[in-house]
Amino acid sequence: MKNISKFLLVFIFLAPVAYADEIEEGLKALNRGDYKAAFEIWAPLAEKGNSTAQFNLGLMYDKGDGVRQNFPKAVKWYRLAAKQRNVSAQFNLGFMYYNGEGVARDYERALKWYLYAARQGNIGAQFNLGWMFDKGEGVTSNYKRAIKWYRLAAKHGHAGAQFNLGLMYDKGERVTRDFDRALKLFLKAGNLGNVDAQLKLAQIYDEGMDVTQDIQKAVKWYKLSAKQGRVKAQLRLARIYDKGDRVKKNFDYAVKWYEAAAKNGKREAQSRLGMIYTQGSKKDYSKAFKWFRRAAKRGDANAQFHLGQLYEAGDGIDKNLDRAAKWYHMAADQNHSKAQANLGWMYINGAGVKEDLDEAEKWYKRSESSGKYPRKTARN
């Protein structure tokens, strides 16, 4: 569930006039990093029943700012403030019940406090209610109520609500399908920085989903999503520049985005980087070895095959036929025909493995049946 973050919100206007100056002093102390002073100012006010101070103490215990993090104490102070209609406390208390922080997880109580906050206009609570009614968490799934709360949050600028509502209109889930409305919502959310909306927009323009294909718009949205760490966007951008897919080929951009996706653990990107660094002006066997090894360890058969080749030839690494055979074997077990053929050759010649003509014949046959990879070119 995409709950919004819990921010330290100090609503001076909620405090009695007699306490406004003290609340302000506590805020100034907090802003200069003097958490102890802020706590010492707010604690007496909280004990006297000031809801703003109660909320702020709750948040300090929640985040561990100036005090040892203590969720039960955070819940205590949130509850006291929430009962006085402090909307931020109501939202955060709902969050605590939803996630089981400081209390036993209780979706019904989470729903209760989100409702209180949502009715006071808290857009995070409105979104979370939409999600709960959408997914049936703590309540029976109810699309009408989900749409109601998503719409309210979306109207007030909640990007997550705009995106989720857009998906409902795009898919026609319990509403009449309306792609134009969906696209408008995706654009609003994307412009507010919602990474899911940015990726969705990129895919819409890339593939021409109910719109004219537009690679420039697709690239724009892929870049925005990729810069926020969305791996799918990083990988797709890399492929677009690598292949020159409706744009001019640009290996520097391709490498940049492959590396971003590779660092996020995408084995396809790791394997492709390995290939790039074995070819042309980018040739660098040490880098090729690094990326092939990462992808190979993640089970990429093509990377396992090429890692075997590097060990066999001694490119970028000390020659090691035993390790070459090991990686060929791993790729061969995944039905990689070239690895099967090379493994057959190694068994014939006793290279990295004990000579075994029966094993050689087995792997050659598997290679020929799976990939029609000729024996005579098995060393290529």
C-alpha cells in the first residue's frame, strides 16, 4: 500500500493562543537540530492536553528524533491528539494500525482513523481509503467507494490516486472504459513525479496504445521514470539507443542505461554490457568479465556461455579451462546450444574435464537438436 510519508507537521493554528509561542519555540529548536530542547518544550504542553504538542511528541517517538524510537509511545500520543480531531494524528494513527507498528495490525481501526482524517480533507487518508476499498483490506471490496476516495484525493493533487484512477479507466474496471480520461490522469500524475505514471505513459507512446506512436514522447517519459530508478524504464531506454529503435543509435546512452539497470540487478542488462565490452570500440575484456560474471551468477545462460569463453581464451582473466568447463556446463544445462557444442569439444579433448567420448557425443547431439549448432564450428 502506498501510504504517504509521515511528516513533522506543526499546526500552530490548532494550539490555544496561550501555547502558540511555546509551539513556535519548539519548532525553531527542531529546525536547528536541537531535538532535546524541542522535546522539553513540547512535553509539558502535551501533558496539559495540547493536541499539536501531543502529535509532535508522537512523531518524535515514531521517527526516533531526539528520543529512542518507541512505536507504542508514538501510538499513545497520536491517539490523544487524534481524539482531539488533530487530522495529522488521525492519519498517522491509521498508518500505525495498518502496518502494525506499536499496536497489533488492525485494518478496521486503520479504516476508522483514515475515515476521520479523510473527512477533514487529508488527501493521504483519502488515497489510502481508496486503496483499502479497492483491494478489500479490512472491508469488503467496493469499487464505488474506492473510486469516490480516489477521485477526492486525485482532485486535490494526490499523484498515486490519479494513477490508480487512471488504471481503472484504462482497464474499464467496474467503470466504463475511458482512455482519454485515463490518459489525462496519467499525465497529471506523471507531471507530479509519479514514477508508475511516467512508466505507463512511456509504454503508451512507445507501443501506440490507443494513441499514435511517438518515440520522442516515449523517451521523455522513460527518462523521467528511469531517473527515479525504475529498472524497466532503464532497460527499455538502453535497448532503444542500443538498437536505434526509431532514434539514432547511441552506444554511450545505451551503456549509461544498461549500467543503471545492471546495478539494480537486471541480469539482461548485465549480460548485454558484457557483450558490448567484447566488441568494437568499447572492447574491454575486464569489464566484460565483470558483467558476464554478475549475470551468470544470476542464472543467465548466455552470460554463462560467454564467461566460459573468456576463461577458455584467457581474455580479461587468467586462462582456466576447469572454470570454462564449469560455466559451459551451467549454460548447457539450460539448453544453450553453443555451450553444449563447446562442452562436447572439451570432453573430446580432455580440456578442463576428463576425456569422455560418450559425454562428448551426448552434448553434441543435444547441441544439434536444440540449436542446429554444427560440430565443425563449435570453437567459434
